[in-house]
Amino acid sequence: MTGAGEVSGAGEVSGARRATGARRAPAPPAPAPPAAGRAPRHRPWWTPYLFLAPGLVTVTLFSLWPFVNTVVLSLTDARILRGGHFVGLANYTRALADDDFWAATANSVLYLVVVVPALVLLPLALAVLVQAKVPGIGLFRSAFYTPVIASAVVVGLIWQWVLRSDGLVNTVLQRLRVISEPVPFLTDSRLLLCSAMLVTVWKGLGYYMVFYLAALANVPASLYEAAALDGAGAARRFFSVTVPQVKPMMLLVGTLSAVSALRVFTEIYILGGESGGPGGGARTLPFLIRQVGLGFAGETGYAAAISVLLFLLTLVFSLLGRRLSKGDDA
Amino acid sequence: MTPSHLTRTGIAVLAAAVLATVPGCGLGGGPGQGEDATRTGRVAGTVTFRTLQLKPVHTGYVQGVIDAFEKKYPDVKVVWEDVPGDGYNEKLVADAQAGALPDVVNLSTDSFQLLGDRGMLADVARLDPEAARDYVPGAWEQFKLPGKGQGVYAYPWYVTPEILTYNKELFAEAGLDPARPPTSVEEFFDQAERIAARSGGRYAAFMADPKGRLPGDWQKMGIPLLNDARDRFVFDTERAVGWLTRMKDLYAKGAMPKESLLKADDVNQLYGSRKLVFGPGSPGFVKDVKRNAPQVYAGTQVAPAVTGSLGHIGIYAQSLGIKRTTEHLDAALEFAKWVTNGPNQVAFARRATIYPSNARGLDDPYFSDRGDGTDAETVARAVGAEQLRTAQLDANTPVEWTNQVGDAVVREVQKAITGEQDPRTAVRRAQQEANRLLAAANAGGR
């Protein structure tokens, strides 16, 4: 049929109707076939956009618009309950000269550097362990997934009681005479950051384990059998078969956990209070944005500028993951 | 024009429209615009009324007050909206920016100061000069604003004065006389040091919580916060350095739970499990202890708040502000006065652990009855009411001490307490940062 390839869906449907009609007598006069080179009748070009409209409108209103608004606000000196004036890049130059901004950036990047490798490797190891088909393994899978469904606030409070100066860890260590003074897990900025990382990793283990379980299910058993026949041991099979097969998933987990790590807030807020640790020493970028932008004296413009810088930082790490992923495909 | 061309054009137009409308969101002029409402003498119209987290516990009480008002003024319709505490201020800010404040709105101290400072509240002293005599003078004065003369920008509603609560058993165990609680900040620190020395690490004296202690402690100690022009902080003094040095020393000696430095600790849990001698200075806390830890409640003693040499106490005040541009000013004023009148405030205080700001309400015998002096909740009620009548109530946090200023000061104080920097440097840096924030705020009309 002429032109069917151009508008396949419409052409097939109309063709089917014609065929059905042709079996019935008396046959109506068949429409004239389209002249060669003339476009067939089809739906208006904007039909797909009509279907996309609800999603597009939602994204525009609740993602695109706020994002563009944030960029515009970042170029002003807007404050809570006060209109702003255009100040160019002043907020950005202020941020780049602000010690608090650099300290928060360093904390965010440190968080990422520690948490991402842990969340790429540990859930994989866990997934390999619970992949085994042994009786009762479902219980372990569920147990490892439990922290994911637990509320972040509840998890934070539990860890607070575990790590506080008179909490479980310090009490046990003191009773065992390992330490004489409590370790300031929550009242020292560096240790507080480490404690928050621990909670993030603990909470993310089960979540990313499920990703890896899905990836492992797709690894052909024949590869393991061939490797075993060639004399490969468990470790060799893991590094030479499992890791290459789940590498795309590792890159995905790496990218997702990197984005999450840069947005971390809850763990530090619950463990370290609203100041973000003593002297605000454990503040990350989202924490700083909240402190600067909220409240009745909130500096909306400056907070927006830090948000845009955080976005750019996230973009860099996302692109890095994408590049690694492409290199892997090549 | 081809479809793809049309698509691109459409997307470009959409993007341009988004960009063109963006400045309307978050930017533009300030919200304190519009004509002042004027009195007409006719109490009528629909009045919107917003309260702070009174549903569902106090639904019956508030609805009863509204119903009685509507019965008295049949031409008035009150539309009540209750908003939870979390996000209350954010919603106020959003509504103020959109020009959609309710006609009568429940304000806490900080939201009152902000909305009043931005010119969004009606001056009730000018519109209703007779009202002043109905309220406790200290409470009425609370709602004046610096630089705005004799104007009063909200009707005082319920108030909660600061009191002192402590575990008298642990107090005695530390060798202190439960009948002689501290009366000044310095004495409070002395007793805390003694408690830390005697407790053997089993309990601490008080919560570090610098954000809760400042600027109240400094005000009680007579440390000036601002200069006369109120355009610079001047708290960098020897006494402030002394206060911080003492806090650092007491923290190191175990007078405060370590984690309380970060406000991540639950004071109810610590006090309820006998790990803390001094509870928070709120009458509501005594009621909570009675309900949750009856054994600890039996050993709880209540005394007047630590006031310092100037006799100041802190007070947590709720008020009802009137939107400056309200369409039904007479109805809004009458309704706010109705809610805050003596009988209605006393009825409310009997349901919740609060105090009336209304003079006649506070004179109700309910607030002077100490019982036999053994029940902490009853004594707390009488002590709180007595303090409201007699203490100086001008120790409130000044409007210039914004949340951002408080956070900045607390960060430096925390560093000093944990030994990251010396107290003198901390106070100096705190003042520098506070002045930077104040100058930035003043540059744009706060």
C-alpha cells in the first residue's frame, strides 16, 4: 500500500477495515487508492502531544517551572516576604567566597566518596549471598530489606540511641574496658558525619540488593558451568563472570547512590540536631540550603544560588556515571 | 509550516511563557501593600480565623466560642481554619506573599514580629484604644514593635510563663536544699557544678541546648544585645565570655548530657528516667511528667523561674493579629476581642496548661490556688500566674535576633563548648556574624 510505511499504524487499521468490509456483500464502492506520492489521511500531527499533555503540564508546573524559578531567584537578593532585585552573579560569587559553602561542599563530596563505593559493592556481595536457593533464605532477604521500609526518622532515632555517649555501643565498649571515655560519635563533627554515612549505607543495603538480585537472575547459568568446567573457583567465578555481567547495574547503582548521597539531609538532621553537628561542622549542601533559605529571615536568593550549584555538582557526577557507562558499552 | 516546525515553535512559545511568568513567583513587590481597613461601626461580614494546632483536642472549645460569637452577632460568619504546628510559619509566609492572610490570625512571637515588622497587621491600640485595660500590662506591651511608637499589633491571647522545674530527690542527693532553688543564672551554674560533682555520671543537671538558652541567659545576666540604635549587636562583653567559659567548663564536667548540645536529645525522656535534675521551664512539662512518669512526678518541685538580677523572665505568648487590609475590620476586631476576653480565656486555661493574658481572667481564683503545696501541677499553675502578674516581661527575644542570627551564634558557642575554639574567639566571631546578618537584613529593609 502506498504510503503505509510512513504512517504505519493508521494505514494498518484502515487497511484492516477495508479487508473486513470486502468480505461483506454487497461491497460498497471501494475508495480510490491514494495517488502515488500523495500523503495518506492520518491523525493530526499533534495527537501524540495531546496524550503527553497531562504529563507535560505536570512536569512543567512542578519541575520545570520551579527549576527555572530557582535559577531566576538565584540572580536576585530576594528574601522571605520581600521582593528581590536583580543582582547578577553576586550570590554565586558570595557562595564561592563563603567558608560555610566550601565546608558543606567538602562534606557532601566526602559523603559521596565514602557512601557510593560502599553502596555499589556491599549490596552486590549481599545479593550473591542471599541468591542461594536454600531453605529459609527468604527470611534473610526480607530482613535485609526491612531498613528500606522503615521510616528514616525511626531509623535515625534508633541509631541515635545506639551511638550516643551513654548508648549501646559506648556502654558495651566501656564495660569491656576497650575505652575509658565514651566515643563522641554524635558530638564530634567528623564522627557524626561517619555515623550518618553508616546509617545511609545500612539503610541502602537492602534497597540496592534487590537491584542486584534482578541483575543476577539474568546471568546465564551456563557461564558459571563453563567457568567451573575450566576450573574457576568461587572467587574467580565472581570476578570473571558475575562482576562483568552485573557491571551495567553497578553503574546504575553508582549513579543513583551518588545523587542520593549529594542530597543527604535526614540522617544528619536526626543524629546531629538542627545545627548540623556541633558548630554546624557536619552540614552538607542541602542542610546549608535549608538553614540559609528557611525562617523569617531566610535569604531566598542566596539559598537558590547554592541549590543551583548543588544541581551542577549532581550533574557532573551523573554525567560521569553516564560516561563510564558508555565506555563500558564500547 | 511543517509539523516539526510547529512543534518547535510551540515549545519555544511555551518556554517563553514560562520564563515570562517566572518573575511573578517569589519576586515582585513586598506584601505589605494595600489600603488600611477602616471602621464602619457595623459588625458584619465573613471573617476568616486561623489557629495554630488546636484541632482535634480543642475543637469543641473553639467551636463553642465561635458559635457564641455568631449568636451575639448574627450578621457575622466566622470561617475557622486550623493549621498544624509543622509548617505553620511557612504557610503564613506563603499566604502573606500571596496577600491571602486570614482576617484574624493566631501568631506566635516570631511570626508576630515578622508580620508586624512588614506592616501586615492592624494597630489595635489605635483602632480600639479601650482594649488596653482588659489585658495584663506585660502581655499588652509584648505586642508593640521597636520603632513603631505606641502601636500594638495584636490582641494578647494565651501565654506561658517560664518557671523552674526540678527533681527534688536528685537535688537533695547532690547535697542541695530543695527549698532553695537557684534564682540567678550564676547560682544555677553553681548548683549544676555541684550536681555534676556528686552524681557520679548517673545524671546531669540541665540541658545544654544553647539555642534554647540564648539570648535569654544573656538578657537575665544584664548583657546588652543591641546598641541604642538597634543596628548593631554588642553582646561581645566580658560577661558573655564568662558565661561561655562556664558553660564549657560545666559541659566538660558532665553537668549536661553530651548530646543535649545538639538539641537532638529528648528532655522528657531524660527527665522521666531520672537522668536530669532541671526540667524545661514550662508548666505544660509538669503535666506531661505527671501523665508519663508518675513516680518522677512525685519528686518534682516547682519554683519561680531563674530571673537574674533584673527580675526578667521569658514568656511564650500567643496572640491574635488582625490583617491590616481586612474587609470586615469591625467584625474582625470584635471577634479577636471575644476570643481573648476573660471568661473565654479562663475556660481555655482550664482545658490546657496555659494562662490568660486577660487581666480579669488571671484574677480568677483558679490561678492563685496552690492546694496543699504538694501537687506540682497545681503549684506550677499558681507560680506561673504569680510570675505573669509581677515579673518583668520585657526579656523577650528582640526582633533583630532572627533564626539565622540565633543559628550563627549557636554554632560558635557549640564550637567553644566542645573545645574547638576558645570562648573569647567564639563570642567575637558570633557577634561579627550576627552583625553581618543584621546589616544584610537592614540593607533590604529586614
